Amino acid sequence: MVTLEEVKLTAKNNMSICKMCRVCNGETCRGWTPGPGGKGSGSSFVRNVAMLKQVTLNMRVLRQDAEVDSSFDFFATKLSAPIMAAPIANVKINYGSSVDEKSYLNALGHGCKQVGLLAFLGDGANREAFEMPLNLHKELFESTVMTIKPWLLDQVFSKMSEVKECQPKAIAMDVDAAGLILLKQMGVPAAYKTVEDLKKIKDFAQVPLIVKGVMTLEDAQAALDANVDAIVVSNHGGRVLDDCASTVEVLEEIAVFVNKRCKVYVDGGFRSGADVFKALALGADAVLIGRPFSHMAIGGLQEGVAMYANKLIEEFRECMRMTGCITLEDIRRNCVNVNF
Ligand SMILES: Cc1cc2nc3c(=O)[nH]c(=O)nc-3n(C[C@H](O)[C@H](O)[C@H](O)COP(=O)(O)O)c2cc1C
């Protein structure tokens, strides 16, 4: 049985670009896009991680003794906790990974399924970059969600038709991918989407639509106008706009504004179960975690992913216990302090 530290060491050896830092906080890889880092000065990635540390938990132990229930409902699929792996594509180009994309995706999907979590899968410019995650989605079905890039509408519909054949629980779209350097370099820039476009995509999907990449009230309103089912408060891990606000800074305001009219998920810099707890206290329904999951897949395949996922779930449950929260509904704003 390997340890988490051993998996991290193997990950380091299996990657020629990512340095596998002690804390994955965007400092070393500032500006490494393509690569694992944040765009430009890299400050958006760094800020995502740093601002989360400005949120602290309120301990509460004088309460009834009861076991916590961290289970989470994802569009009628029960997960062990409100934690999901974020879509991360192209591990060869971005990490210099010696583990190939197919093995990496398999590890991510099967590792999450093993512990009752769910993995979002990415999409790419060429046929193979779409087909590989799609095949895994066919195999693992409700333990995975396909994330289609915001291509021109004809291509979106064509890809969605193939995803719909899997009778998915939901389909996601990373609408912020219009800012991705790699896609621009490949000559296949993703397109910005209007409310009308989103409405057409939502109509076509016929399953819950998750819009990933909302950072403002204006974009949250646009997503609501299109009747989407969930938004992900996300700046793509700091990879699409330099000097962007961190996701935890805008989360509460967006969640209050949305007021349960759709689900609110968040990602960017979340590393521990405590970080997940903070997001829920600030109004999120669930959290996506990106880079650490891909490190674990590259370093320890399915076992590495499951090990990290179990650690996250246990840390999250420990935070629930120590703050007097028995169910997810008990995790409220008064469980945390925001020091920014
Ligand atoms: C190397 C890399 C590749 C990514 N590829 C995708 C992708 O294909 N689709 C997508 O929606 N997001 C993609 N993302 C963004 C992640 O889904 C997520 O928003 C971000 O990584 C969350 O921040 P974290 O890594 O700090 O947890 C990628 C991020 C990285 C670092």
C-alpha cells in the first residue's frame, strides 16, 4: 500500500513541466500556459489559493453527539460528498506527463467512482481529445460529466448529440475557454456565447446544463436568463484572464444573487476538505478540484485518485464534526469568518 507522499513523489518524476510543489499554489508556474500555471503574471491562480486562506472556520463542539452525513445529490446521483474532480485535458502538453491521456482519464474516472465521487471530463480541439473522454463517459456514465468547449454552435450541437447518446445526468460547458491560449495557438479559438446561444444549447441538451466560468453577477444573470441548471463560479484555475478576482472572493455575492434559482458550484485553488467546507458556508452547493486530482492520477493512477479523494472526504467530514454541522444544510455563513 503506497502513501500519499509516495504518490506525489512518483507524480513529480512522471512530469517534466509541473514541479509538483508542496502546496499547489501557482507561484512556481506563474505564466506557464500552456503548462499547469496561470495566465500572464499568474496572479489569478495564486490569488485563488491565497484568498481561501483568508477564510477561517468557527469551531463548535458543545452539541449533541451524532455522526455527520456528507452525502450530496448531483442531479439525482448520490455522491459521498459535495466534491468533484474538475475537467483537466491535455496532460502531455500541460504537465509533460509520461502517463498518457487515456490512462490518466481512466484513473481519474475510476478513482472518483471508487469512492462515490464524480469526475468532469474535458474536451479538446481534435477528434481524439473528445473521443477519449467520451468513451470513458460511455463506460462510467453517471460518475462522469462531459464538459464541451464553447465552439461555434454547429460543432457544439454535433458533439452534444454524441454525448446525449450516453443518456448523461448533465452536460457542462466551460464558457470561459474563449480566453485559452492553447486553443488560440492551435488555431481553433472557442467562441463567446450570448444568452440566446445558451438558450439554444440548453434546449438542445435536454438534460441539466452546467455553465462553467461565471465570475460576475452579470454573467450569473445571463446564465439564469438562459435557464441553466447550474453555474460553476470559476476563472478556469486562473488560466484565462490575468489579474482576475479569486473565485472565493466573488462566490458569496453570486450565491446570494442566484438565491437557489440554479445550483452554484465553485472551483479554483481548493485543496483540502476545509477549503470545500468554506465554499459551502459561503453559499456553494459543491466544489470542483482540478490540479491536485490530476497529480494523483499521474502519480498513482486509480489508487492515487481514490486515496486523495478519501482524504478530502474525511477532512470535510472532520470539519463538519468540529463545527457542529450534521448535514450539509447545517453548513451556514456563521460557520466561517471572511477576513478580506
Ligand atoms: C492543465 C489544465 C487543463 C485544464 N483543462 C480544462 C478543460 O479541458 N476544460 C475545462 O473546463 N477546464 C479545464 N481546466 C480548468 C479546470 O477545470 C479548473 O477550472 C481549474 O483547474 C480549477 O482550479 P484548481 O486546479 O486550482 O483546482 C484545466 C486546468 C488545468 C490546470
